[in-house]
Amino acid sequence: MGTIMICQVCESRPATIHITEIVNDQKKVLDLCEECAQEKGLAHGSANFPSLLKDLVGERPPVSAKKCPECGITFDEFRAKGRFGCPKDYEVFAEDLAPLLEKIHNAKQHVGRVPAGRAPDAGRDERLRRLRRDLARAVAEEQYEEAARIRDEIRQTEEALRGVV
């Protein structure tokens, strides 16, 4: 048979209520006996559960109070709805989104992928278009070292497309 958990509050009675909360990849577990749970306001079916968690495991880190100037959505509203109100939100909440996107995608930068049904080289064509735009911008801004680096990257990409690599 398994190990009997002891209440973390009174440290004497068997724990029958187990609360687990994960905040920012930190797992917090609280094991309570029936009596201590009732004293804290948590009985079976209690509606006071969120405030109990707040009292027992601490306050959640504050979420950004920023609001999008175009649509007025807050980051809390985004988290509740699961979608943004306008394209500007990605810029407004970039700092708040970074950890979320990294957790979801296991990466900090989106590198894309080729959609089903497209040739594997199709992504390189788009990359070439982007590089050529970047090259034109670098030349216009007189950033010649950057322009030379981009020029070399264009050449490598074009050679790879021709199969010369």
C-alpha cells in the first residue's frame, strides 16, 4: 500500500485533500487534513477554492496592465479568450507573449515550414525575396557591411536552389 501523507498545516493528521498548482513551471503542492481544510475554508464542494489557493500558495505574478491603443484589449482578456482583438496586439504584448510562445513552440523565433503540397524549395524562394528586400534596405541606409553579408547569403541560397552546394 502507498505512503500516508501527513497534513502540512497541523503535521499530525492524515492528509485527505491535495492541492497542486503550477505557476511559471513551478509546482506547488499542499496536502491538508479535513479539519485544516475546513479551517482554511476548503470543504468538499467549497466555492472558496481560488481565494484559498491564493492564501496558501501565494499571489500569482502580476500580468501586464498594458492595453492595446487600437482595440483596447488587455493581456488578461487575451488569456481568457485565447485570441487577440487586432494585429497591433502582437506588438503591444510582445514582451508578455515571448515566454508563452517559447513554452508552446520550444523556440524563441518562428522559422516557419513549407505548407503541405508545396515544393521544399518554395520556402527558399520566399527567403530570397526577403533577403533581396533586406539588401535594398541596407543599401538605401548605407549599411554596406550588412549589405555585403546579405549579398553573400543571397548567393549561397541561389546556389543551393541550383543544387551547386
